[in-house]
Amino acid sequence: MSAVVPVVRIQAEDFDVAAEIARLTRGRNDIGAVVTFSGLCRDEQGRLSALELEHYPGMAEAEISRIACEAIERWPLQGLTVIHRHGKIAPGENIVLVVAASAHRQAAFDAANFLMDYLKSRAPFWKKEHHSDGSEGNWVDAKDADDKAADRWKRPPSK
Amino acid sequence: MSTKLIYFAWVRERIGRPEEEVELPAGIETVADLLRWLKSRGEEYENALQYPDVIRVAINQEHVEHHEKIAGAREIALFPPMTGG
């Protein structure tokens, strides 16, 4: 089996989910499952007017690529795309996309889940809130739950 | 040899600049040493690095733990826990 090279993009612009699925599946007859995860900006019951995503250029691409390569090593995938936006994002807009393609569904589900858990705790992005009432927004606090979610994918040390 | 330090999110805001070039004094061997030294450089650093345990560090764009050595680092980034995704 030829090595799958993940597509990783860090961009300010929006993405088109259907186009990204088509990019992985076009001309292929061996893919039986495509799982997509889209992360969107919430307004937190009207409290937020936007989220501003700061990132570490260079490391953001490198770290997501490292996580994507680990997913390809762990699951039999036939395609993998990860797109993460930066800059100011309004409620209802896309923030992040993972598309995982495989012959059977379980690998695609697990890989997409793993990608998101790892990305949350290791990809160098930081969210700042913009409040609807114009008051100074805060930096979003990291959640312990996200670290725990990433920990469940840790493999036992190889003997 | 000078080292480039880069700051993100509230670490950047509290220190008051996105990056700087520094000459590391002798004896700064680990990430923990670096954080201790930076914290002593003034009020804004003290404010940003008040709780060094929460600060995440990357050397040459890869995550490192605080006990790791910084020898050969061209670029060291300091930032809060990440909140992407």
C-alpha cells in the first residue's frame, strides 16, 4: 500500500466541506468510508460576537502534520485532510475540518476522533473571545477534559 | 549566540511584545532555568510568568517539557495551554 500523505492547511479563508471530501474520493474506487468533523464558532447564548484565533505560523502546520502522520501510522487510512482557520471568526462560521477516508468505517471514525482530541491539546492555536456588548474579551481557558480526551489515545509503552 | 524568543496569546500581551532576541546568560541550561531567568527581568515578565508550571514551551517549533535542555535552540516559544480546534 502506498503511503498516504495528509493534506494540512492553516488558512484565514473558509473551506468547503463537500469540495474537501471530493478531493479525497475523486477517481478512487477503494474508499468505503469518509468521516468528517467540522468545528464551528458558537455565540455562547448571544454573549460572543466573534472568536479570534491566534496561531504560531510554521509550528501550527508542523504540529498538525505530526499528529496526522501518527494517525496514518495507527489506522489504515486512504486519505486524510485537516484544515484549521485563524483570524477573526463569527458565530456560525467554520473553524476546523477533519476528513478521514478508509475502506471500512471504524478506522475513519477513530482517526477523526483522535485527530480532534490531539489537535485540541497540542496544536498551537489560542482563542480570544470578542463580546457582543463591546467589553474586553478574555482568552479562552484550556479545559482539563480536553487533556483527558487526548490521554485516552496514549499507547502503552512498547516492550 | 542570540536566541529568538516568541510569545503568544496572554503571554504575549502581558510581556508586551510578540518576540525578542536575547543573549542567554551562562548557566541557563533547561527550559525551567530560562523561565526562572525571564521572570526576573521585570514586572511584565513577572506578571506573564507568575505561574511557570502552566506555561507551555516549544523549541524550534516542537513541544518540550520544562526539564529539557535548551542547548542549540534557535527559536524558543512561550505560550499558554492551547485552545484550538
